Amino acid sequence: MAAAALSPARAADAPEVTGLIAALETALYGQTTFFQADLEEEWSDTDLERDTCVARAGGRIVGYAVTHKRGGFWRVQAHVHPD
């Protein structure tokens, strides 16, 4: 497999990122309660260019990461497609 190309997420990536997160949750827990509206709410106060990254390989998003600063702390979430 070729190396994944990294770039900031774009608003147009929301459906595919939602699918990735839902697929991972389903693989881990047997179901998901994550919807695109959840991602869009998260992104409403996120600087996509600065605080997100998607990994693209084979024409699709295979990874997604986001950082959040809350007070003096940073939280990083990363998701990799289960396939």
C-alpha cells in the first residue's frame, strides 16, 4: 500500500469522516451513535486547517485526527478505519 497523504480536513470531508468514525465504533462496540450532525457540531468551533488532519490512501479517507484545547490542556482524538 502506498503511503497515505496527509492534509487538513475540509467541510466537504464531513460525510466520509463520519463514515470512518461510525465504522470504527461499529467494529469496536457493535454499533454506533455517531452521526454527521455530531461531527458538524464539533467542527463548528474547530479550526479545520490548524486542528484537523485526514489521511487519504487509495482515493479515500483512512484516518482522521483532531486536537482540542480546553483550558490549559490539549486533547487529541485519532481514528483509523477498521479496514
